[in-house]
Amino acid sequence: MKAINYKDIGVRIKKCRESLGLTQEQLCDRLNISKQHLSNIECGKNGMSLEILSFICQDLNISSDYILFGSVKDIQMTPTLNRVLSLPEKKRDAVETSINTILDIIDNSSK
């Protein structure tokens, strides 16, 4: 059994928050927690209650599997998503950056 890595959990939460364009303050307001508590979670200094984990997953629209383990299980995934998720983390980050750039271009061209 794999040990829980709080630092990795915090990194994933921060990445998801930032990908939605949310500041720590904005997410804290939505979750009704202090900025210090969220900062400690994102830095891996503290864990969180199941209730806070549930709120984070709901608010950021992500699965608890992804937050806790860095993977998504038991959902129907497209072959493309499976390929992306099977990449090493650095390559996944590069794909995510590329996709976000493409989405930004699409958003800006439709305005």
C-alpha cells in the first residue's frame, strides 16, 4: 500500500485551483476556510478533513482519486485521455500547457 504524500496532494490542488483562475483567497471564501489552512494544504504541511476534501473536489470539479493519488479510476475515459494520463508528469504538464494555450486561442477568437 502506498503512503499518502501530502506535498503531492497539495501540488495537485494548487494546479487545479490555478487552472480555474482562482486565487487562494477566492477558493478559501468558497470553502469557508482560512487562507493559512489552504496554504498549508497546498504546501503539504497539513492534511485536510474528509469534509474539506469533498468540498475541494466539488468546487474544483475534480475526483478525489486524482487529488489523493494523481490518477483517475472507475470512469469512462477516451483513448486520448488515457494516453495523456499514462505520460510521465513532466510530459503531462507540457500537454496541459499546450491544451490551455489552444483553449485560450479558441476563447479569444470567438470574442
